[in-house]
Amino acid sequence: MTNEELMEKLRVCAGGKCNERDTDGCWTDLMYEAADAIEELTTQIPKWISISEELPKEFHDVLCFTDAYDMFLATYYGLDGDGEPIFDDNNGDYWEGTVIYWMPIPARPEEVNDGSD
């Protein structure tokens, strides 16, 4: 079931127009479906990952967060000779602090065609 179909079923039940004989059963089923949909959506949201738990794949671009509250895009180049992670923003900018969290860069928004073309 798509998210749109789920939302429509929730609107119908909330409006008292549920076709199910057992309204409580209808709500119970919808609540489980809604919980599944929410869980699926939250797994798609990028989350901050501590560098002490996991490092990005080498040569991947990531969003970085430092202990001085700076945030920037960088490429991860692996570990240096001292075992410290190397993040490079590739444009010579300077950031404050040490990278402590990273996350994959979210996907670009899908292009919306409003039909005016």
C-alpha cells in the first residue's frame, strides 16, 4: 500500500465512513500499517554516525560535523599515519574542531513537474 493510499484510508476512517463492520478492527489494522510506513520512512532518513563507531567508505563524499559545531561537505580519504581520519572539503576552506560525526549526503530532491511546461 502506498503512503497516499494509507493516508486516504486514515481520512475515511477518521471521518466515520469506514466500510469495515468492526471499526476498532479497521483502526487497529490502519495503525499497524501506519506504524510500518513510519518505520520504513525513518530508515530512509540519513542519521549522524559517530566516527568512533564507523567510518565512511574511502573516497566518498559525506556531510561532516565537528566538536566545534561546524558542518561541511567533505571527501573521506581514509586514515593518516597516526590512524586519524582524513576529511577534505576540496576547496581549501578551514573548519573549526575535529570531525566527530558524519552522514551520507541525502539524495537530491526529485524534480517536480507542475504541468506548466
